[in-house]
Amino acid sequence: MPTLILMRTEQIIIAPGSLISGVLAIPDVTIVGIMAPGAIDHNTLYFDVSVDGVTYLPLSDMDGTPVRCLLAAQNAVTMDVRIFRPWWYMRLRLTVAAAASRRYTMLVRPAWGG
């Protein structure tokens, strides 16, 4: 019988005039998908990560390429589950300031299950 993996959603908001979202604590989960709001200011999302919730660094892959997600309004993207496993906190980063409050929905699942 397959193992049941409980998924849930978490909201993360980018305030008007900001380039950076609020913080999402992810010590026990990994992000498996992102859903964009009905309106967005730029289609490229970058990620900042932290192990202490104080010092944030841009997330890059092993080649030094920034991890990014290309999204359209009201679109969903699947993420590689391994990307966020080492990190305890994350936030979204834009290259263009949000014109209004933008609420992104993160689909998360237990980090070490299944």
C-alpha cells in the first residue's frame, strides 16, 4: 500500500513597493509547487534562504546559477523537492517592486517523507 504524504498550502505575501516577501519557515517541509496570484508584477521569482531566520542569502544551484521560477499570473509551477530541503527559512525576491500586495501560495509536503 502506498505511503500517504500529507500536503498543505502556505501563503507568502509580497507587500506593495517591496522586492522581498515575508518569511516562510520550512524546517519540516519542502516546497513542491508555487501558485501565482491573479496579477503579478514580474514573472521571475528568486529565492532567499536561511538557516537562522536572520541572515538570508540568494539560493543558487551547484553551478552558482540563481534558482528562479518563471510564473505567469494565475499559473502553477512544480518545484524540485530537493531544492529547499537543507534550509529552514525562505522568502521570495522580485526584480521589480510589487505594485500591490501579492499573495503566492506554496504547496508544501513533509521534508523527509516519501
